[in-house]
Amino acid sequence: RDYLEHITSIGPRTTGSPENEIVTVRYLLEQIKLIEAQSNSLHRISVDVQRPTGSFSIDFLGGFTSYYDNITNVVVKLEPRDGAQHAVLANCHFDSVANSPGASDDAVSCSVMLEVLRVLSASSEALHHAVIFLFNGAEENVLQASHGFITQHPWASLIRAFINLEAAGVGGKELVFQTGPENPWLVQAYVSAAKHPFASVVAQEVFQSGIIPSDTDFRIYRDFGNIPGIDLAFIENGYIYHTKYDTADRILTDSIQRAGDNILAVLKYLATSDMLPSSSKYRHGNMVFFDVLGLFVVAYPSRVGAIINCMVVMAVVLYLGKKLLQPKLKTDTYRKDFFCALGITLISWFTSLITVLILAVFVSLIGQSLSWYSHFYVSVCLYGTAAVAKIILIHTLAKKFYYVNASDRYLGEVFFDTSLCVHCVSLTALTYRGLCSAFISAVWVAFPLLTKLCVHKDLKQHGARGKFIAFYLLGMFIPYLYALYLIWAVFEMFTPILGRSGSEIPPDVVLASILAGCTMILSSYFISFIYLAKSTRKTLLALTSVCAVTFLLVCSGAFFPYSSQPASPKPKRVFLQHVTRTFHDLDGNVTKRDSGIWINGFDYTGMSHITPHIPEINDTIRAHCEEDAPLCGFPWYLPVHFLIRKNWYLPAPEVSPGDPAHFRLVSKEQTPWDSVKLTFEATGPSHMSFYVRTHKGSTLSQWSLGNGTPVTSKGGDYFVFYSHGLQASAWRFWIEVQVLEERPEGMVTVAIAAHYLSGEDKKSSELDALREKFPDWTFPSAWVCTYSLFVF
């Protein structure tokens, strides 16, 4: 904890700032030197401060290219006295986003790594392999420092596996949410060694699907280093992730101790493993892994999982086939009732989904979106009850008007078989697609089927209903308990994300859909109870009343989305950029120059809750898109323009940073292959963005960035993210434009934005005055920037 408190006391640590490049680096080196002095003679410690320069392209956020110059890595190698040919890497990052102390993201991980280094170096137990500790100083710059290390550092060639320590929330348990690629032995190493294992292949497949707008250094080591690894992250309380509230006092000592115990044990295990030197030999297939209520982790190869799944499917096929195909009295009736029940079940689920979506769309349209953000029970009372009520209503109507003369027990059995069939189809589809998460469907098929077979005789006996229900519920206990545990984790992670997912995705629609899906799964095997029950009137009345009352309260604005409670704040995120924009024409003349504070809200509610507090921020100052300029002519820090289309531009005086950005065309030359090569030079602050848009009749064929092949962002423009450390030479690069048709408006438009994220240049009196007006339930992150556009 001492390490954590000292690092966070430095304040925000953006790449290129003295706080990041000098103060934090000096502190880390001092602590490493103290650790080295106390180390056991069995070990040898080597320290290197790396300042890499490089470039790469990445398909994150729709695709863009990254360039870094003279950023900082602090690298420590702990190895046996006689040296080692193989190593395991532990990675954290000590930089933070602007305006956040970054305690969980990622100072706590660096603190844990310092303590693990101290314990391992002082140990009298010899290591077989080296352990490399990378304290990287530019992860928040979209994974730049890890790329600089793995592609350029001489020690990178020793690494055979890695552990990446990250955060998507503040404190709690650290979840293993990515492993591999295709290295079952690494998961087994974690399961065997970790003191408090907590892992889920479901989280891995959700994260790697891209629906969460985030990424980690794991991708860099996997894609550029071809190294297998484990990705861990704190996931609780994501509401304050990347905000001023991410402070050391919010991270419990128990969380730090737990993470330290796990990392130390796993690193020690890997550093003495006989498998590490030849880790590539063990790369065969994926791994199914999941924790059981946080108590222990179950792990087995996916091919074994596929065999288990197929066996479960075959058991269902035999069970249902016997009923549907075997010639028997009333078989035709059963077959008809089965498919009718299947149709009714699907109709009930579909209408349930439509109902909650109608509610969600209506709530979004009247401006009451995110009413559940600080009060999650509101979403359950509104969308959850509506979903359950609609399912019960459809089946009640079916029972009353369609299954008039059928036995309730017979109907209960038919609808049980229907639910079993649906889950079996889901299991088959997930297994066919090769998804490890299919184990969940296997659980939802195997346990209910086993229960049904065990209590089948009880069901036939007259008067044995109570005993049957007791056994039935007992058999359903495991799938339902695990499903509720997973659902809790899903909402723990997704609810905060919906408060920072941009202005284009209605969060109520997303949450309502997830709740409807959860309701369908949880209700599946309980549908039969609707037919066993004498009446559902009271249940329907209670559910409808709760939904109606909640709906009226939500529509009246009774539930305010955000909270400034000191113990558990849930702030609204707003970005304020005081910008001066300059547009040039083909002749270099200034055609337009303006200044203002560009405002972006990171959630669907826009400025509707802000306007009553700051009347000047309203829809009369909505930002106008400059159609001819790349990314609408605004200084996007990252290419998230497709996620945030609603923004505001409040007129303000010009900014005049002490370190102004300079951009010039160095040369323009015709190449032998009939293209035009434009060479540029840029100087400015530590963070800049470069945008390119080719005109009609022109294409961007190659450039000196990334791997040489230009990568477009969503929308067709090109986006380059640039950063540098404290000292950096002028950024010189070239682009090559293939001109298919000469046009009077030129061949290409380029723009450069300079972002002042630290120091005095970051501030302006107008920015400070506006930020002070924001209510305490917001987190306004503010900085100064300039934007200059040129046509060639």
C-alpha cells in the first residue's frame, strides 16, 4: 500500500509529462535499488530504462495507426546468478489518463509488482528462469509502451509467457478474462498456483468479441510478440474507472493482498516450470475454464468440452426421440403438443423482448434514459417485471384457451421437454461455433435432464406433487445458482460501461435486451409451473403493478441517473476541449478561424441534465459537422467519432499555448510510379492527432507509418495517434497519394490536432470557469487543444 499511495500522490501521470517521465520513473528506480540491496545472493537483478520509438496499426476503435517517440519503460530482470535463457514477463503501466490519479488503473498493479519483485529477490529459493518486470509508461496511449518493449528490447526474445495486470474497475477480485492463444498449460498453471483463483472463459469470449470498447497490452504481446499469456483485471465499481475518484483509499488492502498472493504464486510457478522453455510445443486448442462461485476454478481442454457437449446432446436426442418417434398410444398427441408448446414458448419470449424494447425506446425518447444507473433495482422493476409478466401472460392464455382439457401434469412435462430442447439447440449451436462458453448450456441441459429422469416415477404417482417439486428444485439448484452468479458478474461489468458507451447506443435498449435474455433463460424450466399452478392472476397483478408504478416514476424523472455520494460516486463523464481551429485552402490562405469549448458527453443523455445548471450549454450550440474536413473538423483525441455524434461547441476566446504546434510540408515530389509523395514535419505537445482524407480521384497508397499500409478508420478517413516523451525530435513522416484524376480542389486534405494534457498549457481561464459550473455529480475532464487543416 505504501507504493500505491506514493505513486498516486504524484497525481495524474500522462505520457510526456514530468510527473510520468521523471517523478514516477525516479521513484520506481529508487524502490528497485532498495530491493536490489536487500536481495538474496542467489539472484541477480538488472535494470534498464528503455526509451523506444516506433509505429504500428491496430484495428481497435474501428482501426487507426499509432506513432510514439522516446516514451519510457522501466524494465527489471530478476534471474538466477548464472543467468537464464528463458523468462516470464509481468506487465503493468504506471501512466494514467489525464485528470485521474489512476490508482486502480494501474498504479495498484505496479505496486503489487514491486512487492512481488521484493519477495522473489529476497527468497532463498532458486529460480530456474528469469522473471522480467515491465513497468510501462505509455499504455493509456493505446498500448504504445508494450509495443516498444516487445518489438525492440533485447530481453523480449527471452520471454516465453506473460502476465498482464490491468483494471476495468476499482478494487475487488482480479478476474482472469483472457488467456492463450491456445495454451492450455498456462491456464492449468494459473489454476494450480493461484491462491485465490477467479477466472471465466465467458469474460474472455465477450471481451474478444469487441462489444466492450476497451483493450489491453495482452493484444500487443499476443499479436506482435506471438507470446501466450494471462490477462487479469479488477472489474468491480467501474463507475469511477478513469475518473478523479480512482484514488488509493478506495482500493481495499484485502484486494491488494489477494492480487499479490496470486501474482507471486503464479510467477514463482512459471519461473520454476519445465514447460516454460518450450511453451510453443504446448499450443494446442483452447481451454474451457470457469470459477465456481469464486471458490475454485474448473479447467479442461475445449476438445474435451466438445466431447462432453456432444454426449449431453445425444442424451437429449435419445430422451426426446423416444417420446417423439416411438410408436405408442398418444404419441401423435404428444408430438403435436410438443411442437405447439415450442411455438408458444418462442412466442412468449419474442413478445416479452418486444415489450421491454418498446418500454426502453419510449423511456429513451422522453429523455429519461439511464434512470437505473445509480439505482440498478429500477431496471429490474421496470424491464425485468415486464419480461416475466409477458411470459406468464402468454402461457396463461395458452393454458386457458388452447390446452383446455389437458392435464396440468402432462402440460408441465411437455413444457419441460420444450425448454430442454431449446437449451439443447443452443448447446449444439455454441459447440458448432467452437465457443468455450457452451459449457453453460451443457449445465442447463445435463442437470435438468438428470433431475427429470430421477423424479420421473414421482411425477406419475398420484399425490406426489410436493415431493416432485422438492426434488425438481433441488436438481435445478446448480444451473440456477451458477446462472445468477454469472448474471451478477455481467451486470457488475456492463452497467458502468453503459454510462460511457457514447451517444449513439441507447443504454436502456441494451440493458432491457440483456434483462429480457436473462429472464428467458431463468424462466425456461419454470414455465411448467405456470401449468401446474391453479391460478397466475395474483402473480400477474403484482408484476404488472410493480412495472406500472416504476414506469410512471421513471417517466416523471423520480430516479436521477448520477450520484456524487462520497462513498460510491456514479458520475456523468464529460470531455471539455478549449480549441482554436484554423482552416486553410489549397493556396495556404486561412479560410476560417474560430475558437470554442468543444463539449462531449460520454453517454446517451447528452447535455439534458447539464443545461439546467449551465444554461449556455443547450441545443442552440450543437456542433456543426464540417463535411469537407476529416472527422467533421474537430480535434478527436481517439477515433470515437462514430460512437459520439452529438457534441456541443460553445464560442470562446482563442487559446495561445506556450508550446504551439507547428506543421509544415517539407517536400512534394512525383514518384516514378505516378504517385505524389508528401513529406511533413510536425512539432508540438506530447499528444497529437493527425487526420487524412483523400479527395475524389485520389487514393492513399502507402505511408511511412505502421507497416507501410494505410489503415482507415470508420467513415473512411485516416487517423494517426502520436505521442512523445519529454525529449523528442521533430516528427517527420510521408504519405503517398495515387492521383487517378486531377481535380481543382486538390488531392488530399490533412489536419493536425495538438492536445495539451499536462502543465500550464493545459489550462485556460474560460475552461476553468466553465468547469467550475458543472455540478458535483459530473466528472468534466478538460484540456486545451488546437486544430489546423490544410489542403494539398
